[in-house]
Amino acid sequence: MNPVEAFRWGARLRAAMRAGGWSQRNLAFRVDCARSTLGMVLIGLRRPNAELQGRLADHLGRPAAALFPRTHAEARNHPIEELHR
């Protein structure tokens, strides 16, 4: 994953967290991952595996493809602004 893609994943995740009122600590606890792991995802230093992507998407009430698009086309279909809704 390139650094720009990683940063965008983190931005999408942060937007969804803000929209849902989730703190990093609470979300990490609910998805059963270390707060530091979630922090690294949020700043683009780590890519969550498919299992963690699914747990994050489920708890945030968003499709995994919206938070973690794999292609540029998927990213265009789920702009970051949409995650604020």
C-alpha cells in the first residue's frame, strides 16, 4: 500500500469515527485491537487485515469498501465526505 492510500484510509476511518462519536480508545476496545494498532491505522502507518477491516466497518455502521477501498474506482464511489453522514 502506498503512503497516500494509507493516509486516505486513515482519513476515512477518522471521519466515520467522528460521525459516530467514537473515541480511539472505545473503538479499539470494541473491535478487540490494541489502541496503538488503531492509532497506526489512523495515521497511515499500518494497514488493517481483512478481519479487522470487517470489525471496524461493522462497529462504525459503514461498508468495508467505503472505509477501505481497494481501487481508485471504489474510492470515487465512497468519498470521505459521505462518511460524515
